[in-house]
Amino acid sequence: MLIMEKILFLRSVPILQNLKMSEMAYVAEIAKEIEVPKGIVLFHENEIGDCLYIVVSGQVEVIKTFEHKEKILAVLGEKECVGEMSILDDEPRSATVKTNTNVFLLKITNDDFKELINENPEIAFGVFKMFTGRIRKNQVESETTTVIPSISM
């Protein structure tokens, strides 16, 4: 991608859309382009996180292990981020992320992302908005799949 193409794409990513053009250019410089084939694990649950990924094209699955069984929590696509939680809280990865298709990603390292947030605190609000959106979506999905037993009288 050319720098200008990267900037135009990054402007459409929800957690970054409030940045100034000069700040967006900085993100475009630090974001490394990577292509990953279908079926590859980007990172495993409980690993130490060292970067986040922004999906440019393709899809990734977010997988959590419960009682030795894997459950797909989400399928994320274009303009969505993965890996940001462990960067923000310095805790191990909360889930495994695997490519569901061939994907084209932008990778931002832990240090670069923290520097970016320190210089641009409004990015934190974009991250909060993304988290709350995911929580709300999971609540709606769990409400629609919860079976409430009937009580006979």
C-alpha cells in the first residue's frame, strides 16, 4: 500500500477516525503490512501480547477455550482490530485469533501503540467505544440464545 492509501484506509478505522492528518500519517508509517494465509494462528490465548492488528481485508476468528473446547466468540473483518486488549492492560492474550480467510493486516507494536495513545488520548475513547460495542453485541447474542426453563404450577 502507498502511504496515502494507508492513510485513507486508517481514516475509516473506528478507533483512529478522530486523528489529525499528521497523526494519521504517523500511524501509516508505523503500521507494518502483513499478509497471512487462511488457517494461521496470529496469536494464542495466554501468550504475552506484543502488537495489535487491524484487518484491511479478509476475516479472523476470535476463539476462546472453555473446558477444553474451543468456541468462536467472533468473526472480525475489515477495519476491525484484534490484540488490543493485552497491549492496553499488559495481561496475556484473552483469546486465540486465527485467520478465517487469507488476510491482509496492518500490525502496530505495543510500544508504538502506547506512544500513539500517550500523544493522542482521544484514541483511547475509540478503543472504549469498540469494547462497549463488542460487549453490547455479546449481550444481545447471549440474550437471544439463553433458554429460560418454564415453571409448572
